[in-house]
Amino acid sequence: MTGNGTDWAILNASPDIRQQLSAAVPLHPTGLREMPLRSVLLTNGDIDHVAGLLTLREVQPFRLYATRSIHEALAANPIFDALRSDVVDRREIALEQPEEIAPGLTATLFPVPGKVPLYLEGETVETDLIGEQTVGVELRAEGRTAYYIPGCAALTAELRIRLGGAATLFFDGTLWTDDEMVRAGLGQKTGKRMGHMSMSGADGSIRAFDGMDIARRIFVHMNNTNPVMRPNSSERAKAEAAGWTIGQDGMEFAL
């Protein structure tokens, strides 16, 4: 994300961030240890969202924004000490407190239903916790607003009010059906158990957002079992007919 076309912020650092940076020409290095990356903002401590931080350890200065809960999860794992404190400035960002994460780009974090990362789970797991462990992001640049929510267990009444009238929404599209990973033989957990809404079904995100005043809706964070990733699938056609865009690598959106 950029607010001025020059300075960039990244939302979550996925394991394939090296490939993403290679494909993003505006983020290519400008020196031996320099690139136009100003910050990374984390929405939770899931491995899918933090593993890429280790790729960014090559003495590349940036600010790492996250809630206190997420920073504590990183601090508890010594491998993340590879992000040298004299290079990576770890900044705690409070909920509902606007923060400029890059010149001209402001982010406000807000809680969404979710759970703690897999590696912090105990015997009892709550998948719809409301707090600092899973957040959405309100992004503002030049008076325009977008919302980014890559993980969400339910569309609550509070979220419905916040998102109503949004110009652009990037939303959790992990699974098409709640049990698709189980049926595919790739795991024993349902989407709900992992803290994700499925796209389809009576309690899925397509039905939940139906009729809401949101101009542009983009599904992100799709698992490779999700049939919407296949261009000619009937599931993709249903999602698009309901007004959703299926996010793909290399897509660019202007607010």
C-alpha cells in the first residue's frame, strides 16, 4: 500500500514475500540495503502472516506495527530476534488509534472475531475472541478509505455498522465450504475451527454481506483448496455473480 506512490507499507509478511517483492517493481531495491519499504503492519500472529519477516531481516530498516498482543507473540519466539532492534523499529499500535504507517497513508486497527495463532493454542480454543489477537485495518489516503480483513470468524453487528458504505473491502476468502480441507484429506479442522468464515452457505460471507452498501468487494487469503481459485469453476462464477472479485497475485487497486 502507498499513499504517495513512493513510500510503501506491507500488510502482513507471508512466507512468499520474496516472490511478491520481486514481482512488485515499485518495491525493488534502490541500494545495497535500501528499498522504498517504510513499514510492515500485522493483523495477527499467524505463521502465514509473520514468517516473511525473516526474509526482511537483511539490514533493511522499517517499522513493524502490531498490537501489543501480536508483538508479545513475536517477542516470545527468539527466532524473530533476527530482526535487529537497531534496524527494525517495533511500534505498538493501539486499537482505534490512527497511525501513519507511510507518508500519506493512515491505518486504524479494529478488533474482529478470531483466535490466537496455532502455536499459542491451549487445550481450550476460542475461535471468536474479540481483542488484539485478530484485527482488521481501516486504510485512509487522500480522504479515501479501504478496509482489509484477511481473517474473520463472523460478521458481527459492530462490523456490519463499520463496513456499511465502504468504498473498498478486502475480506477473508480462505475457504469456500467449512469442511473442504477435511473432505480433501488435507486436515482435520474446519474453517470455523481455524477462525475463518467460509464464502458459501447460510452463514457464509457471501450471504452475510448480501445487500450491504459496499462498492467494491475483494476476497483475499484463499487457501489452495478453495475452488474459486480455478478460473472456470462454478464456485468462482457464483462469487463473482454476487459482486465479489477474486484476488489474484499481481492485482493492483487504486482507492
